[in-house]
Amino acid sequence: MSPSPVAAFVAALPKVELHLHLVGSASLDTVLALARRHPGGGVPTDRDELRRFYGFTDFPHFLTVYHRVNRLVTTGADVVTLLDGLAAELALRSVRYAEVQVTPVRNHMAGIGYADLAAALADGRALARERHGVELGWVFDADAALGPAGAEETVDFAVRHRPEGTVGIGLGGPEAGVRRADFAPAFRRAVAAGLHSLPHAGETVGPDEVWAAVTELGAERVGHGIGAAGDPRLLEHLAEHGIALEVCPVSNLRTGAVRDVAEHPLPALVAAGVPVTLATDDPGMFHTDLDAEYLLCHEAFGMGVAELAAIARTGARAAYCPTQLRDSLLAEIDRVEAAHAR
Ligand code: ADE
Ligand code: ZN
């Protein structure tokens, strides 16, 4: 069966992906290989069992599973393997540029030295460009579970090693019971060193923490940010200041952050004029890819070619990629849209 006209358009559309985590991007095959190398690691070594292992009861359960998989990634060579697989998958979905969230303190806890991590990122980035034609940037995210001290260590890594392609500082992990504001000193130091502020906020909690990300952490984009939907003044602020949200609909459904696709606030965010980009978050764990996220917007929210092209443009504009790459992406989006417009 040939793909629907919108599916063909999405497949051809050149895209950027601004929110995905290195460990969460690992394919089932890659995780199985790692799990078989570390059979005591608490991650299934059988494919069907691994699929079931990725059935998340709620967001805290997802984070527990994520940390188990993270602990299997123990060498710089493992990191390069992950980046090779990720870039191959991105190329398959016409993704030309991606910003990858790397959690150096968690990688270090799994046994990778900081210098080895920096060298692996450099090797993986070169390989992504040369073998797959995909440009990668890095967002070094602190895990909120490790507190402000973990965020300071994350900034230390980013500032001391600053692998080529370094874009910004992030903040992931749990939100409930954690205040974004506590991370302000680390973010101030990162921003003073020239890094962009790109924290998660409003993934599982409401608008207050998105406000905190913006006012206390100086967020220039927000990971998820869907909790903003309850606050019209916040939506106005995001729209007015061009603060884009990295929205990951399939992730929200799989972690239970949103119960039903019909309740997902993405259409309301777009209607409020907030810049919305689409991303996969942890595609290997959520069984998704960027084309699937675009198609979900078509199927669940009724978005057509023009609306999907607008989201791709928002992503290109919100990306911290080289200007030339952005310009060529925008020109190509126009061409692909014109070829598929009816
Ligand atoms: N780490 C990996 N995926 C994450 C997510 N969706 N939210 C917060 N931290 C994460
Ligand atoms: Zn995330």
C-alpha cells in the first residue's frame, strides 16, 4: 500500500529534532546487546521482555527504568555506538539537525570518565555527519534528582570539556517535589559561560514551574512545557518572547503525563501563538520516531500540510544550528511544502 499523501509529505519534510536523550534513543537491538553484556544489570536480555519492561506505569516508573538502562552504558565506545544508531535513525526520518540531551553526571556514575565522554561525543558527532549526513548539537542536562550539586558538576563538565557542538545546559529528571529555582546558580554560571538555557519544565506539573524555568533559569526554550496550557498569561509571555516548547506527544502518553491524546494541549498551545516544536524525547523507549510525532498531529489534531510545515519551520528557527544550515532547511521546507500542497 502506498503511504497517504500526508505521510509522504512528512517523510520528505526536512526536520530538526530539539529534544531527545542519548540513552533513551537507543534501539531495542542496542539495549539488548548492552543488557547481554551486563546480565546482572536488571534489564531484560529477551526482546519481548524488554518490550514489556518499556511499559511504564507512571513517570517515576519511567525514570527508574531509564536509570537502569543508563547504567549499561559504561564506556566511550558504548556512547559512540549509541550516537551511530541515533544518527542512522534520524537520517531515515529526514532529520538534518538534532540537539541531543546528554547527562554527563549519570554517565560518569555508570563508569565513564569525563574526558572519555567528551572524546566519545566528538567521535560520534563526526561519525553522524560523515556517515549519516546529520549534524548534532549537545545539551548537557542535569538530573534534578541529583540536586543543585549535580547541576554544578554538569556545568563543570560543559565548561571544562566543551565538546564541539555544545549548545546548552538542561535540567531533566523528576519535577514533583523539586523546585526549578534551586538550580538558578548553576544555570547562571552556564549562561555566563555562553551556554543556552534549555531546561525541562511543565512535563508533569503545572505552569508555576514553567514560570520558574523562564524567570529563574532564563529558559530560551522549554522541554515539554505542556503544563503552561493552564495559564493564559504564561502562554502570552511565551508567545511574546518567542520561547519555544519542545513538545513530545508520544512521550507524554507513554509516561502517563497525559492520559489521552484528546486531552493533549498541543493544539491549544499552537492556537495561543506559542512556538511549538515536535520531538521524540526517548524514541527507543517510547517506540516512536519524529515522523510518527508529525503523523500523530495529523491524525489526532487534524493538522494538514501547511500546519505541519509551520511546525518544522518553528523547529528550524528555534534550533541553535549554524545559520547556513537553518537557511537551507527553511528553503527546503518551502520547496517540499509547495510540492505537496493541494
Ligand atoms: N530523562 C530522560 N527522559 C526524560 C524525560 N522525559 N523527562 C525528564 N527527564 C528525562
Ligand atoms: Zn526529555
